[in-house]
Amino acid sequence: QQRLITIAIKQARILSLLPFLNNEKQFERGESAARTAGLRIKKGDRLTLHLNQNSNTNSKAD
């Protein structure tokens, strides 16, 4: 579990270095809010999926 936490921290550091894109000017506020909420959920799912894949590969190696 400690290894997974360190991997998550490393990923968070990498993601924090990425530039933040503000696309509110292209869409209306209602649409942009809905889109960003959907994207946040997808990113979270990707992160947990990625962490689950790492834990699966780690458990196979053990």
C-alpha cells in the first residue's frame, strides 16, 4: 500500500506541472461546467484504474 501511495504522489506531482487550460470562452457557462465535471470524474476513474493496474502487476510479481 505504501508503494501505491508513493506512485499516486508522483502522479499528482506530474499532473500539477501540466498547464491548466481555461476553455470557458469557447462554450457557454452551463455547458462548460457540465463538461468539466464529467472530465473530473473521468480523470479520477483513470487514476484509480491506473492504480488498480499497478497493484495487480505488483501482486503478480510478489
